[in-house]
Amino acid sequence: MSLPLADDLFSTQATRDDAQRERVQDIPLARIDPFPEHPFHVREDEAMTIMAESVKAVGVLTPAVARRKEDGRYELVSGHRRKRACELAGLETLPVIVREMTHDEAVVFMVESNFQRETILPSEKAFAYKMRLDAMNRQGQRTDLTSSQVGKKLHTNVEVSQATGDSRNQIYRYIRLTELHPELLQLVDSGRIKFNPAVYLSYLWEEEQAALLEAIQSEDATPSVAQAIKMKRFSEEGKLTPEVIQSILQEEKPNQREKVSFSLKKFEDYFKPGTSVETMERTILQALDLWQKREKQRQRDARG
């Protein structure tokens, strides 16, 4: 029979119960690591500046949540923006609730807590949904991701839909965005490529998406839903060449304003080899501006 520990001899059950309760701890920022592959961006914008000023004035009002790592450090589950605000405010610690949870439990908590943000980018939603469903799958919960085409029903845990407000089919469509080339996904986040065509474009092969990026840059145009569907169909038939992609992008869209479209490759002979696209565009605009000024002066001279 083993002897009781000294802590057990000289503490009451109430004391031991209290030790097990979650409590707020001030943990040094240097000991807190970000969540692995955290899908939500910590943006250095005006809202962050305001948050940092507030933290400097009154401190962090809502504690972050973290879990203890095997090496004694802490993994931040919720509160990445609060941690950054503390850094900007010059603070050295962050109030944290240390919670015992598995990695997969932490993934689910992290996604749910970040979905309370006012603004969430499509890419953030896409990778957050994927991380959560992967975690649920590892936990043995039903996900049944049997759908593989746009428009088919997505059978997944109903709690995901209820927690986020997106339908199960919409959740699947967001997850499709994780198959996009990173630069195409940036265009979705910026609003240049709309959500619906982006879902169809996610079915293109990697080399096809790379060719699409080049065509977007040269034509200064992005695909409509109809054009994206057409590209997907050509891809399935093995006929989506760079020439076909460019031809599709050059098609006139409904209600599209007439515009002049040309490739900068036509002007390469006027520049030194290796000149960047940005430099070429800036030089061309400066030349047009100079031409416009001279034309106005010519008209004034003719009148006067």
C-alpha cells in the first residue's frame, strides 16, 4: 500500500477541486506559440491599431484560450489578435485560460471562436471548414464527404452548419476553394474572382490553373460563372489548353462594358530585357499622359 502524498495530507478536497478549475493566468508572450496552420489572418489594419490602443489603456478584457504543450510552452487556441495587440502595446504577458484539450478538440474550438469575427475572407472560411471536418473525422464523428461535384448534397455533421449559418452544401463549396492555386485564391479574397466561378475553377488541374493566371494577367479579365463552367467542361474532356483559356476569357460577357484589351507582350520590344510588368505599365501610362497633355496644348494653339 502506497503512502499518501504530503499535498494530499495537508489539503482539503475543496482545495484540490479548486486547483482543477480553469482560471486566468498571465502568461509571457514569449512562451505562447500560434496554433499550427491557423487559417485566420491577423491583419495589421486600422482595427488592430484601435485594439492595441485599447489594450494599452485598459488591458485585455477577454482572456485568450490556450493548451499546454509537452515541452512546457503554450499553444494559442483562441486570441491571436489579442496576442498581437499586446505585442503592439508593449505588454509582456497575455491573460490566458489554460484548457486541457486534444489537438482535434482545439481545432473545433478554434474554428468556432473565430467564426464570431465580423469579417472573414473566403480563404479563411475554406481552410477553417476543412480543418474542422478533418478533426471531426479523426474523432470518429460522421462526416460522409461523398459529394464530389458542384450542386450535389453534402452530408456532414449538422452541428457545423448550425454553428456557422452556412448550409451543408455551401460548406462543401467553401472547402473546394482549398484546391485553388494560392494566387487565384488571393483574387477571390480581393473580390476580383467571385465565389461561384471560383468553385468551378477549383476543379481545374494545377497546370491549367497556372495557365489561367497568366491569361488573367495578360487579358486583365476574370472568368464569369458561365466561363468557369466552360473551362471545367473543357478540362474534363482534356481540351483546356492555354489557347482555349485565353479564348474563353476574351468572350464578351453579358452587360460587359466595352473596353480595350491588349497583352503587354506586344510592347516588350520597346523595353530592355527583364523589365518588370509593373515598370512597363507605369511607363506606358506616363507616355499616354504626356501625349494627352500635348494634344490639349495643340488644341489650345489651334484655337488661338
